[in-house]
Amino acid sequence: MSRPEPYSACWTLADHVDRAATLWPDTDALVFGGVRRTFEQFADATFEFARALAALGVEAGDTVGVLLPVGIPALTALYGAARLGAIGVPLDPSLRSAQLRDVARHADLKVLIAGTDLKMPDAPQLEHVVRPGTDLRALAAETPSAVVRRAQRAVAVSDTGLIVYAPADSLRGCRLGNEGLIRAARIFAEQRFPLEAGDRIFNPLPLAGLGALQPFNGCLAVGATFVGMPRFDAAEAARLLVAERCTLAFPAIDSLWAAILDESDVEALSEVWLVAVDGSPELLRATAERTPEATQVSMYGSTEAGGIISLGQLDDSLELRLSSVGRPFHGIQLKILDLETGAELPPGQTGQIAVKGWTLFEGYHKDSDRHVDPDGYLHTADVGSLDGTGRLFLGDVAFVS
């Protein structure tokens, strides 16, 4: 009897790329600005990038900053670093020089992949800045392929895969493990925001956070195509949705989706059957009414929680999908705490949202505090309530810790 892989099954980020290349080698993995890469081409590119990084002395545990515009080169660099057991640090290209210096120091960057010909930031551990025009092929040629293969075999799912600094002006880098990144992406793509091989998901979000990286990992899990944008433009987004025949959309932010619909012939978006977007109930209701044939769901998550951990139920009524962000992923537990006493509240009462489970980050970089209570719950900066079925409803006011 054939059985699907259990949802607890996971692997490393590098093995995730290779698995997709084996299962769907000739399928488009990525489309950005008219440039396409199949899963096999993407895997090959990450392998060659890993060889180049190894030639620069990058080893397991080193941090590699990626300061590139949203696109295929940035993803290639992040997943190339993962093959060596190095930790990718996706950075917002709009960072000012002082911010970049601070992050480079805090993250102990060994190598920085830069999209502009900037000067090397003043950071003690930084040994190389890979600038535009660097001959990566020549660097890769200095490293035997066996070096990368040995390094990749040594990476454990318990190892840190990424450090994500969010928001950009914060020096709180969230350490995210391979296990949480892969398991969350699998449940997202295989079950909660269901993707299949051949689906094409539109996502206009930046790569410096999990709003794009989690859906892309979901595409790798099931063989779907990720359609991204180097920079957001509502008219171009509307064109892409039609031209690339996207079946799902993940604009995430209500104002982005509304702007796209303002530029669209809504009838031309008939192939889009599922949309994930969050925001004000009024705007969500307005956008849902403009695309009645598409199921619109809301969501909840955070970088500390490992990305998206809750999505609206597809078979719920529209009103419930707009008001609730659904139930948490399998194995994730939520509870609501009194804002003053910290006591757990019963269903229907509003308080601080606390999260427990395998999806949680490993902690902030260079911060020894576990940031969870004795029962293993992370106390978030959000408020909400649970109903009797476990659905989460977000409050209107953030809790300030």
C-alpha cells in the first residue's frame, strides 16, 4: 500500500533542493523578471555557488550575508550556502550603510554577497565582499565537487539554516533550523495552502523575510512554480498573474492585493483559485467580492514562530475566512494569556497569543535567553482569541512586551 511521506518528515535545505530537482527536473522552479530556471537548473546553480563559497573559505556554521535584489541570484546564494552547512542571512537591499555595518557585525558575516559595488563594511569577521562582476565560475573551479558533497552530507536537520533579521532596523536575528523551515513549508504546501506539481504561485514579497521564502520552500516540496517580482509594481503584477497563468496568489498584504486588482481585468484572473492575504476586514471583504471565484484566506505567523503557522480553512464560509486565521499547523499549540496576570484564558476571551511547537525559532542570534516560558510557549507580541474549535481570531491591538 502506497503512503505519503509523514508530515513530520524533513530534511535539510540543500537536500530539499536536490529532492525537487530529482522529482521535477524540467519543471520551472522560478520565474523572475522574464528569467526562468527549472528545478534542475536551480539545483546545479546552487551547487556551483557552493563551490565558489568554499573557495572563499566558507565552512559549516559560517554566516553568509545576501544583499541582492529580489530574484534568482539571491535564492541561489542562500541555498548555495546551505549546501556547505553555512547559515544564509538574507538582507534587505535598501539597508543604509550604517545598518548594514551593524548587521554585518552582529551576524559575524564571513562573506557578503552584494548587488552593488559597495565598500567592505567595518565588521571584524568579514573576509570577503563578492561584488558584481566577480568571476564565480573561476572561483568554483578551485573547489572539487567532492568538497561540497562531503559538507552537505554532514549537515543535520537540527542545524541552523537561516538567520532572519526582521524588521530591517532591528538587531534581533532569528535563528531558524532546517527542520522547522522544511516541515512548515511542507504542511503549508501539501495541506493548508494546497499546491501541486504544475501549480504556479505568484508572490511579490521581498526575500529578506519568510513571506517569500516559506512559499518558495513549499514550491520545492511539491514541484510548483514560484513567480516573483524584482520589485513590486501593481500593473506588472497584474500582467504577470495572467501571462504566467498563476493558479494561486500570495500577496499577503491587503493593500498590495487591492492595488493589483485595481490594475487588473478581474475576469482575466479566472485561473487564480486561491489567495492568501491579510489585513483589515473591510479591505479583505472588498477584495473577496471582486474575485468571487477565488477562495480568499487569512493567515497568521511571525519570524519567531517560524513563518506562517495558521491559515484559514478553505471550506469555511467567507465571513469566517475573513474574520479567522484558521487553526494552527499540526503539532503547533496555541493558548491565550491574560495581559496582566499571564493566566491562560478560556475560548472567546482576548489576550496575548502564545505559541508552542517544532516551528519555533531557535532564539535570537547572540542571545542566550530561550524566550519561551517553562511550558515551552513563546509569548508573542500579538493579541487574539480562540474559539471552541481552535480557530484563531486576531485582535486589533498589539501587546507591547
